[in-house]
Amino acid sequence: MLNEQSKTRLFNPENSYSWRVGKVPVTKEKNINVHMYDGQFDGYSSMMTRFIGDKHSIIILSNVGISYFLKQQLTFDIADVLYNEPLKSRENDVSLILINSLISGTFEQTLAGLEAKKGEYSFNETSLSVLAYQVLWSGIGNESLQLFSFISNTFGDSLKAKSNLQLACNHRITNDSLNKQHFCK
């Protein structure tokens, strides 16, 4: 139904509205052709992954903004179940811990606990920054400022972390945030 020019555009990873096409390892011995598409809009997020050879599909729909990284991680965790692979431990996954704390209303306490126990967790600046932007775009200004500030303090030498905090401080969603002056010095 589609001509080659349309297919090239539809499956071009450089195009933000395209499908990702390729092989992914689902077991140590088996790579499967997949088509993946993800999107987000105003705090809503989705991802569809088609495992072409095995005719499996995994569809994630969320009414909170979550990053591509986390949606992909969740997709491959579900794929591990489909392919009888051992599940990965997510016990110390900082992004997931913070997402759960947002949902449960314990974000400030959780962030303070993570800060006090930095040696027990592996902090990834990019992963945390993606989460902070997702929180911001979901309209949760105060918590996003807290997280951007945490990232800036944790990665003190990072110009990107400082720049991201400044962008969040100047974002319209954070205009009425509590303690904005504290985070946006």
C-alpha cells in the first residue's frame, strides 16, 4: 500500500514520527525483528512493540509521562516473561523508585533518602534528567524542580545539569512552585 519513499520516511529513525525497525535480543541466542513506535503528549505516554517473527505485541499506555528509556525497559521486562527469561532486579533502579514515590506521594522523603544513601545506588545523569523533564512536562512543577536541583547537586561539575535546572526554573509550569527561590538560586 505504501510506495518506497513513504516506507523510507515511515521507518526512518531520524524522523520523530517514525517507527523504529530492527533486531533486538530476546534471549542470549535469539534476536527478533521488531517494529517499535512511541509517543507522548501533554503527560500521556505510549509505546507499541511488535515482535514480528513471533507475532507478539506489547502495548504500553500511560496517563503519566514516562521516558522512552523507561517504556523500552518495561517492554523488554515483559518480553523476558514472554520468552521465559529470568527477570532483572529493579530493586535499586533510581528512576523507578522515584516514579513510585511520585505515585505514592512520598517523593520528598524518597529523594532525601536517596541523597543520604548515594553510595548504595547508581545514579545516571541522563536517566534522571529524562525523568525530571517527564515530571515537568506532566505538570508537576515543584517535584521537577526538586529533582533538577538534586541532579545539579549530584553532578556538580556538569554544565548540562546546571543548564537543565536553569531551564526548569524559567519554565512556565514552575512559576507557582513552592520553594522555587530555594531551588533556583
